[in-house]
Amino acid sequence: MTSVKAEPETTAEQAARETFDSLDPATDEVVGTYPVHTADDVATAVERARAASSWWAGLGFAGREERLQRWKGVLTRRSAQLAELVHAETGKPHGDAMLEIVLAIDHTAWAAKHARKVLGPKRRAAGLLMANQAAIVEYQPLGVVGVIGPWNYPVFTPMGSIVYALAAGNAVVFKPSELTPGVGKWLADTFAEVVPEHPVFQVVTGFGETGAALCRAGVDKLAFTGSPATGKKIMAACAETLTQVLIEAGGKDALLVDSDADVPAAADAAVWGGMSNAGQTCVGVERVYVHERVYDDFVKKVVDVASSVRAGSDAEAKFGPITMPAQLEIIRRHIADALSRGGRALVGGEDAVGDRYVQPTVLVDVPEDSAAVREETFGPTLTIAKVRDMDEAIAKANDSRYGLASAVFSKSRGVELARRLRSGMTSVNGVISFAGIPSLPFGGIGDSGFGRIHGPEGLREFARAKAIAKQRFKPPLLLTTFSRTAKTDATVAKLITVLHGKRR
């Protein structure tokens, strides 16, 4: 078995390479320094991944499962170390960092275990007309998958593509956010410990140019998580070579509270869903529509809970800073616009937006056409609106260009209402619970993107269907020949009439 290893850079090459720093958003301390990989660097990584992908696919489902389960063990034993790095690069509390790591570990185990069942060969019915054929479908690896990950959940979100692509038999080249490069490198380094033979999982670091280079480097599919605007640029770049894309592009997720809801539970879920991770959650809660019968009680309880939550860097703080400084101005603009148009801040307000931290803000009486309702805020804010009934709530929740996630609190109609919401995922009597279930697909519609990670759909997303028809015995009517006679054609016509010509 021949190993493929990178040639070490010379001292001159290392000195000449451009670098950038990863900063702690709470202190601006340098967490680490990383190279800005060029288009040539990215192309080289993809070329190496191409060679590695054949070896990795050749291990088969059992071989890949064994390696992925070993990696899962490394992730588990060193989770505290990884959580500290996530904390340093994003500012989120250690507990929140550990939560996303735990979910990623569970997904790793599921994908490794279920890949054979989902992607392995399966027989299909050939039908009476082709009864002499054995019909088989299987899912083969694409080859090399490129992944461009986000900074808000730098472990959980990209691992939903990385792990499922690896389990399906692909090599992966991962470009983490420039805000969290250390997390990406840590993941690739630990994977290399259990798969040292070939560069099956590599990381390239840098800014937008590095990501654009990955789109054009010859990968067989590109999985991206980020904003709709960047997602469109990714699609345009990939379209140049007809490279497949999977896009997860954020949301403006709604929570519905019906008249028979458990109001305290709904209020607690709304605050956590809207403000955990400083509101920097694509599947979090930004809009809440509440039945008029329980509106006052719900708002009071939300205010009570939100008033007890505080952003900061100390041990008592419930969430950390805004990781991307530019987001502060967007949050400030949304709050100001809501207030200027008649909205009221029951908790927080414009003064809640500081230089690094944003304190919880609860807004009511906000017009539906305001920025705080129409645009993704990505901060610890909630807008709460009173509705006559759930029909009105559904109509308002669905009146959005986004369609990622949603939530419903109702004792009697939860699933019914969930089915009517225009979103890829819905939690009933909880928030974001779908993300913790590895067997469920994860993804959105509209400006929230398309394609799915997680579950059987996530495994198939990184494979191509291969159809095989094998002749079992010579057919009584041979159709695929120039020696076919008029008598044969007439017999086929009669047969098809008997099979499908009945009046109903």
C-alpha cells in the first residue's frame, strides 16, 4: 500500500506565504495564524484528494465505517480540547461549544453505521414487460467533495457534509470560515491520525478567493453554508463547470404558539431558540406568532425569561459576543427600524447593541414589512406578533423568501400545523430538535437553499445512483433487435393493452 504525503514546504516558501490571524472575538487576542491558500494550492489539494478518493472508496463500507468510528472516538476523548478552540474562535460558552460537538459525534456514528444500508446495492422490480431482467440500483461515491463551512457552528454544521460525504466514499477538501480556521484544521489533523495513509480529508484556509478557487478546482460537488448572496456566487462559479452544489443559506425562522400550547414551555423555547449562540443560528427563532388568547401570558413569560439572560464573557453569561463584527450594524439597524415604525422594545432595544455584545431584545407591535421581520437579523432578538388564529399565523410565517426551519407549540394540532409551514424542517413542542436526530434530513427551500445533509438523504446527496439491468434469461419477446418482426410488435401492443388499457 503506497501512501501519498505532502512535500514539506521549504523555509523560503513558508516565509513567502501570506498568512492571516484567527482572533478571539471577545478580546481580539490572536488564537492562531494560518496560511492564505492560493488557487494553485487549492488545485493541488483537490488533485491529491482525487488520488486518495480511489483508495478510500476501495476500503468499502466496512473499512470506512471502522475508520470513522475510530475518529468518532478521538473526537469524543478530545472534545474538551475542541470545545476550548471553538470557544476561543467564536466566543460562545464552553457548554454551547460542547453541545454542537456532541451532536456532530452522534451524526458521525450514525453516518458510519448506516452508509451500507442506505447506499448499498438493492434489487428493484423489473416489471412484467422486462421480467427476464434483474434490476439493481446502488449509490457510488462522487469522488471529491468540496465543503465551505460557516463560523457560527464551526463543528456541527460542516460535519453534516464532511462526515456524510466521507461515509459515502468520497474524499473531502474543506474550506472553513476565515473566522474559525483552527477548528477546521483540528478536525482534519485528528482525522489524519486514524487515516494516515492518504490525504482523504484536507483543509485549505483563507478568504473568499480561496473558497472561489475551491469551486473551480474540479471537485465533484460543493457543499456551502452561508448567506444567500454568497450562495448565489458559489452557484455561479460552480456553473462554469457544471459542478453540483448543495446550498444552506440561512433563514428567518418562525415559531407558532397555538391557544392550547404549554405557554411557559413555549416562552422558554422562544428565548433559547432566538438568543442562544447570541442569535447566530440559522435554524433559530427570529419571529413568533401567538394566538390572541394566550398572547399576553406568553409575552409576559418571554419578558421574564429574556430579562434573566445576559451576554458576556464571564461564567454567568448565557451567550457570548457577536462573532462577526459587521453583524452588529445589521442588528442595530433592524432594531432601530422596528422602533421607528411603531414597534416597542419590552426587553433591550437600541442600547442593547454594544461594541462586541448584544443583549437580549424582545420587540412587539412591529410591522410585518419591517427589516426586523423580513430580513435575517442573526442576533439575539425576537419579534412577537398577535394573531387571531393559526390560519393567520401560517400565512404570516410563510410570507417569507426564506424557508429553512420553524417550530410549533400546540397540544392538539402540532403536526397538522407543521405540515402547513413552508420550511424544510419543523419542531413540534420544541425548537431545533430535528438537528439532533441524525436520521432526519436537514435543509431548506427558497432563499434558504436546496439539497439535504443528515439522514439517508444526506448520504445520497454525496453519491450518484447507478442503475444495473442484468439479463437472467432470454426474453420470449426480444425488443432490442433489428430482427424484431411485425408479429412481435403486435404481441407487445396486445400485452400493453391488457396491462394498462383498462378503463377506470
